Amino acid sequence: MAGRKEEELKDLTLLGNQGTTYSFTYNPNLLEVFDNKHPDRDYFVKFNCPEFTTLCQ
């Protein structure tokens, strides 16, 4: 993740890890979060992934 210090990423273990094994059952532990470095900015997020699947309950 560009622009982040190692200290800010210390708790991330899944994000960006090519060896992550994903479950096909609901598992809220797979969601990793990090602080927004610029909470005063507006963001537009566009996610393009033709094979994205989500399990919502």
C-alpha cells in the first residue's frame, strides 16, 4: 500500500497477501480495516473485478 508506514500496516495480515486462503462461508474475520489518513477528504471508490463474489447476510 503506497503512502503507508510499516507501523500503520502492522495489523494487516490478509490485505495484499498472495497466500491468503478464503473461506466460502461467512467469516467476518476476513475483513481488515485501517485508519483513513485523510478523513477530511471526499473519496470516490471504484472496484472493477468481474469475478468478485460476496456472501451477505
